[in-house]
Amino acid sequence: MVDIKYANAYTEVIEILKYIKQEDYNKIPKEKIELFKINANNEYSFKYIPTKTLDEQSVSKIAKGIIAMLFRDYWATEAQREKIIAKQSYDRQKIEEEKRVKYNSDNLFKNINNERNSEDISLAIIPNNKWYKKVISFFKNIFKA
């Protein structure tokens, strides 16, 4: 069973596809249309209004993504497709770079080492004054005088 969000999105996509040109509809592989129909939520009611944009209607992000994918793969010109793919690649690289900076293992280990070094330094600064060393030092000072 498909997640309900995806099932609802497939229902929305099927409804939206009813309003596109037959020529564009025919460019989509039959298997893909069949996949949408099989996995759609038949209990979900969605009415598409062609005079409004997708943003003006309650179209889910998933359905918008599917429509965008259909545009990229089947309806876009070669120049549009290249721009879309380049933009998607750029967005993926940017996300990966943000992850790399956020979760960089070198930075994590540097922070841990810096914390350990500061602890070592603070321990080295504290004099090692044990009570018996104080007593011995006291007697040494008495006998020297």
C-alpha cells in the first residue's frame, strides 16, 4: 500500500492531467499513467480548476513535484530540460555542501581535541600540592633556616 500522501498526490495528478492537451498526455508512457491510477486514493476528492494556478489551489507539494517531473521528462524542450537538470544539480550540490559543513568530521574532531587540550592545560596549571608534600616542604624550610 502506498503512503496516503502519495496516493492523494496521484489522485491530484490524474485530475490535472485531464486538462492538458491530448498531444502532451500521449507523451507520458502508459505505464506511468497506469501507475498513477493504480496507486491513487479513490476516496480522495480533488477538483482542479484550470483557470487557476497550482499555487492558488490546494495542490500538494508531492503532486507539484510529479507534474514538474513530467514536464522535465516529457514536455520540456531540450534547452528547458538542460536548464532544469542544471538547476536541480546545483540545488543538490548546495544541500550536500551544507551537510558537509554541518557534519564535517574534521571539525567535529577538532572541537573535541580543542576541548581536551584546554582541559589538559587547565590541569597543568593547577599545582600538584599533596598534603604530605606540604608537610615535607615545611620541615625542609625549618631545617634550612
